[in-house]
Amino acid sequence: MSTSSVIIEIDNLKFTYPGINGKPPPGSKPLIEDFSLSLRSGERCLLVGSNGAGKTTILKILGGKHMVDPSMVRVMGKSAFHDTTLTSSGDLSYLGGEWKRDVAFAGFQVSIQIDISVEKMIFGVAGIDPKRREELIKVLDIDLSWRMHTASDGQRRRVQICMGLLKPYKILLLDEITVDLDVLARADLLTFLKKDCEQRGATIIYATHIFDGLEDWPSHLVYVAHGKLQLALPLEKIKETSNLSLMRTVESWLRKERDEDRKRRKERKENGLPEYEISTQKPLNNGWDAGRLNSTQAGEENFIYSSNSVLR
């Protein structure tokens, strides 16, 4: 364990997505519960778990995208949500998802397309160290002549990562950001990120399902299942108890989790219960639908009738 000070502190985190009134719907089950974790400067944390385990939600909470009690999540001693200087200063950086947007009456996840050169985008960011910029362009093998409206998914991803890393961060949150990269770009990026931690003392949390090149990359491994922390240990401690590779070790955890889930569902079915626990909450979304000005959410007693409302 590093002797440096704690830079990320999560204390008994509990989180439920709010309803239209900003409060958790009645009968809703917390998505994240009893989650505690602390990381120090320079540490690289690999966040693993099955799909739907809560990894993205945890990263977004740390990135200040969801409001929680300030005492539950502290980043550099500040509230991740309430202190906007963390992100505005660039000290806290979040990279996740793709450059897409929802367009009213057109659809969801529409790629943002603009006829602009990659060179103009990258060199248009002010106050950047030229050496760091050139290194990132080389690491990600970016061709400055690319134009964003004709770039492939992998090329767009490289530009997205480059733009997100131009300013030196103190904390970096990565959510499956390398999924579109080829083997070389991914390996070179991981080397760059590791150097950032070792030389500048940056702290990184990286959620991924791709384990190529990660065998000795993380300093810590955190395993989450059903929104609850299952394990948080330095990588060296895990290697002492397992002769398997990192990928096989994580695979064994996920297989055990899946088998237990299947057994639980079978027992529920035999007892005449639904295989999956069904929340008693009524809302199916946050109350709004794309391209509509009025709420689509039904109240306890009455439906909202409107020409712009969807009746359920």
C-alpha cells in the first residue's frame, strides 16, 4: 500500500436512481449498497464485474454525474458532485461511452457528425503542453488529416481518448474506453497511462471486460457484484492466493456468481415465485421521453393525458 494520502474515499455508498420527483421511487431496491473503497495517489485500480453489476454507475458517481450524500464519496477531499472545480480544473477526468447524442423525433445514440479535421479539434484546445499532445498523437497513432464525419468507430475513439487526456489529470475514470481500439493502440495507451501514474502520481480506475495486456497493469483489483463490493485487494495479494492468470481469476469469480444466481432463480421458481425479484416501483423511466415536453410517468392514482404523452 502506498504511503501517500488517500485521494478517493467511498464510505458505505448507497445509491438508487431517482424518480421524477428527485427521490427514489417507493419500493425500489438500491442499485449500489454497502460499497466502500479508498485509493491513494499513483494507484491503478481495475474495476471488474458482470454486466449490470454497477460498475458504470460507480464511475459516474465518482465523476460527479449523480448526486449522493457528500460524506459517502470524497474525491481529493471534496464532494464529487457538489464541488464542480474537480472537473472544471481537469483534475478529475471521466472517459466513457461514445460521442453520441439523442435527437428529438430522430432516435437515440445518433453519432455526432461534423465535417472538421482531427488536427483542428486537437490543436484547438488551449493551454496544452505541446510535448504531451505530440506524445498522445503518437501513442494513439492519430492521423491529423482524418475528418470526423468520415472516421471509423476506432478512429473516432482514438480522437475521443486523446481529447480526454490532453490535460494532465490527477484522477482518471475509464469506462470500457478501449473497446474499439486495435491491439497496438490499446497496448501503447495502457503503457502511457501506467507511466502517468508512476511519474505524475495520477490515480486511475478502469472498468473493462478486456484483459489483454492487463496482467501486471493494475496495482489493485476491485470486484463488484449486484452493486455490492465483493473484493478489493492489491494485485500482489491476489497473485499470492491464485495460480491462475488475471483473466482466469476474474472468470472464476464470475462463473461462481452466475452459478449462484442460477441456483437462486431455480429455488424461487420451485417456491412459486418469479425467477427474478421484481421491484414494486411503478416508474419505467425517469418520467420523460425523447422529443417530448411533458412527463410520460403515471402517478399513483391518475395518468397524465396529453397529446405529447405516452400512455402506459
